[in-house]
Amino acid sequence: MMLLPIRTSLKRAAHLGALALLLTATSACPEDDDKETPNGQEPGDESDAGIGGGGDTNLTGSYTVDGVRHSCKVTTQVFVTREYSVVCQNDDDGLVQITFKDEASARLTQTLRLVEMDIFEHPDADTIAVNYIPFDDRVSTSSSEDTVGSASAKASGSRNEVTLTDVVLDSNISTTTAKVSATVPF
């Protein structure tokens, strides 16, 4: 008859674990949910330029990976963390994603520093994270604090542009690198 107390204890442990998970999930939301994002959308609004979606800019850009040039469609995204991402996507090759601290930072004329992507802490207004994600069996690569190359942003009225020049991205799972240059209006 020792089986009944063990079964009861396991049920209680499972219920406590589920309760702890629920409390963690509900308390992980930002404290300022009532504020609008920089582009005027409510947090969590995935329409137009929201999380997972993408604001279609009707613009085209280009990127070069290891000497091969691709034209691309440009979209933008605003993450829950308020980071602003500009995506340059070629459906036959892959995409280059450039992530700024926020939309205001993306719309400044400045020389940019390359950093590693950290969705919980984006250091400064003059930093960006860059990722190249191929749509085939090649390995994705991204920037880090040791990334070589240069990046700049230019603002001119309502038109903005980010330029990457010979940025060498690394894979975090292999020794793969990709040399990326891009001109992306947004």
C-alpha cells in the first residue's frame, strides 16, 4: 500500500510544476504593455511590421555573399523587445537581417558597430546585429563583437539606408564564415 502516497506525491509535484511554469510565463511580459511601439503599433500586433510578420516597404535592395550578388525584397519588423529589424530577402538564396536597438536608432545617420544578437540586451544606439540565413543546406552565420567589416546607416527624409561592407560573419556551430556586403533601403 506504499504506492498510493507516492502517486499522490507525484501528482502534487506535477501540479506545482505546472503552476510554476504558468506563473513564469505570465510574469515574463514587459511591464509597459500599454505603450505603443516606435512605429505606432501596439505590442504584439503582428500586422504590417510586427513580430513574425513584416512591413512590406515596396523597396528592393541587394546583398553579396562570398562574391555572389543577389537582389532582394526589403521588409521591416519590430520585436516585442522594441528592437527594429530590416530584412533583405531573396527567395532563391536566403536573407540578410540587420537588427537595430530600436526604430529611432535605425533612422539616424551614423557609423555602426557590429555586435552579437542578444534579444534581451541591445547595447547602444550605434550597434547592430547582422545575420545571414541561407535557404539551402548551408549554415547560418551572424555577427559578434569580433566581426570585421564596416556598417553605416544614412537617413535622408523618410528614406533610410543601411550599408554593410565586407562584413565577415561566423557560424556558432561550425567554422563556416560568410563575407557579406549589402545596400538596403527602408
